[in-house]
Amino acid sequence: MKVLLVGHGAREHAIAAALSRSPQDPRIFAYMATPNPGILRLAEDWTEGPLTDIATLAGYARRVRPDLVIFGPETPLAAGAVDALEEKGFPCVGPRLALARLEADKAFMRDFMGRYLGRGYPRWWVFHDLASLEEHLSAHPASVIKPVGLTGGKGVRVMGKQLAGLEEALEYARFLLERDGKVLVEERLEGEEFSLMVFTDGKHCVPMPLVQDYKYAREGDTGPMTGGMGSYSCADHLLPFVSQDDFETALGIVEETIRKLNAVTGVPYRGVLYGQFIQTADGPKVIEFNVRFGDPEAMNVLSLLLTDPLEVFASVAAGELVREVEFAREATVCKYLVPRGYPEAPEVGVEFALPLRELAAAGAEVYFASVEEVNGKYRATASRSVALLARAGTPHEAKRILDDILEAHCPPSLYYRRDIPRLPGD
């Protein structure tokens, strides 16, 4: 079977690595905006092009004639890539444009939840002018300001954290209003966040192990938001702060969202739906929905996938999801290595080496993100460089293994958060 993978980050490297484990030995092809060294080692052929250039993507698909197309990032989904390819007869893992709005338009997402679910979300408001927003923020200083569109996980600003006070909040909101014409404001919720991802064919859902992601750039959850600096999962597929009942509540919200999306749009959701939740005193609530694998969370769950990955993905696209998907009962810890100064002023262009065989022998899985390979070395760009993951019986043990590896092998030009994950008893 020929599989076309769309995307070029560590998440997509993890998808390619999972596919390469399939006993069906699929032929992997890749469409990337920039070449990923890890994907290049696994792909039979690849081409380079903007992820939102649907005509170029479709042209490559016509040349390759894949049996299956798997989308990693959200940008081509929000550009209608699945609509275009499915109309040409290519089965896809990823939602169509009408469904991708759930991530691409956060105001749509909140309105949809308010109209059709009526539960599982914070209070929220959409503003179109600065005067009414200033009045609201003056009365509600514990607020979160969000762009309505895609920002790669970097657009959220929390008053009292990234925004020191009302003046900074209004300055940021003014920028968003001028760019987007509207801004989303939500009440600030307190609690621990977790990621719940499911495979779905639009009729059934299969949940993946829960993952906790750490989005702040600096240790102690300080500094600006990033796409994610690291993540972990537990061997029981829950998290220390999420009970079985709360997991069932969160899964019920995800399942109901898929049912209501199908009913409202008339389009079956075939792909991965990722609910970012916060565990509050009143139970789990949705911070946002994403219409693809999380990054870094994809590395945690796909490294544990025991069922034939190709069988799972193909069944999603066919609308007949396999009912049993098995994941190893192990814990995982994943950490991103990033250029120093990331994300505000990253040191771009620094070169580094990674002893891949030694890392593998020590128990680390390596997933390349945004790097260039030059003469056997790697060159950092402005984004995250490479993710390392370790597996063990407990998160504490996986963290110890990964910390020992990073202490010995992390290039001095790269930075990682030593406090990921924060575990009970630490």
C-alpha cells in the first residue's frame, strides 16, 4: 500500500515511524514544506511545497497515486486539502474543511459548543471593538485572550502571566482586532491540563492514552507559550489527577462533539480529534479542540501503538474504524530540544550533532522537527529542533532515563526543560 504523508515536523516523523512498523510494509511518500531528516530516511519519495498549496499537493498525489493520505498539521486541513483530494478519489485521514473549522475558528468552536453541547466549557465572549473589550477586561481581570484563528499554539495570552496588566492586554487585543476583526476572551480556569485524542471514523471513537503537555517555554511554567516543550503519559493510560470518571466525562464530550458535528455539517469526521482539557473543581472542561494529533503528544501515543498502525489509519479513512486499538502499558516522557532563545529570539543556524545509534542504544526515540541536515550535522531553525522520548514502567523511571541521556548528549547550543514532567512526589 502507498501512503502519502503531509507535513514535516516531529509529529509527522512519529507518524512515519509508526507506519514503518506495520507488518504490511507500506510504501511511504511525503509532501513537506521543508525536508525532515527523519522522514527522508523512511520515505521512498518526497516533494517540497507549501502546505497550503493545494494544487501542488494534488499534483503530487496524482503522480504518486497513494492508496491513503494522512495529514499531520492543521494548516492544509483548514485550507480544504481533504475536500480537494477526496474529490479526486484519494482516501484521507483528516477532516474536511467544514469540520476543520473547529480548530481554525475558535469563535466557531465556542459557539458550536454553546449551541449543541451546553457543557464542558468556560464562559466566553467575542469582541469586535476595543472599547467594549476594555470595559469587560476592567471588570474581569482573570481573563484569557485568544486569537480566533490558527497560531500554532503560540497565540494565547493569560492576564497575570504573559500579560502583566490591563494595558498590555489591550495592546495585544488591539493587534488581534486589527488583524482578525475580532478577538475571543475566556474566563481563566484553574487546574491541570490534559490532552485526550481519539481515532474516529465519524461513527465510533477509540481513545488514546491521556497525555499532559507543557506549553510554557521556561521551567516552572514561565515565559511565553510555545507549541509544546514536552509531555508525558502513564502506564495505566490515565494521569495522576484524572480519575476514571473524569476520563469518561471528557470522552463523552469528545464523542458528543463528533456526533453533533456530523449532524450539523452532514459530513462524517474521519481522522483524529484532540481535546485539550483542563481538570477543574467542577470536572473537565474544553480549552480547545484540535483536528489532528497533538505535537508533542503524537510521539507519546504513537510510540505505544501496538495494533498495526496502517490498519488503524486505513480503517479511519474507509469509515470503518477498527473497534480494538491496543497501546502498550508503559509510561512515556518526551522532551523537545530547542535553539536557545526560543521562541522570542532563537539562535538560528547553530549546528549540532546527535549520536543516533548511541541514543537508541540508551533507550531514546528521536523525532526530528525543524532542522536542516548539512554534511552529517543538523542546523537549527527558528522553531523546535528535535524531540527525544523514553519509555518505562513509570513516568519517574522514563524521566530518569531521558534525563540521563540528555545530560550526556544534549548539544550545548540547544535547550530543554529539565522539570518536565512534574510528578507527584517530586
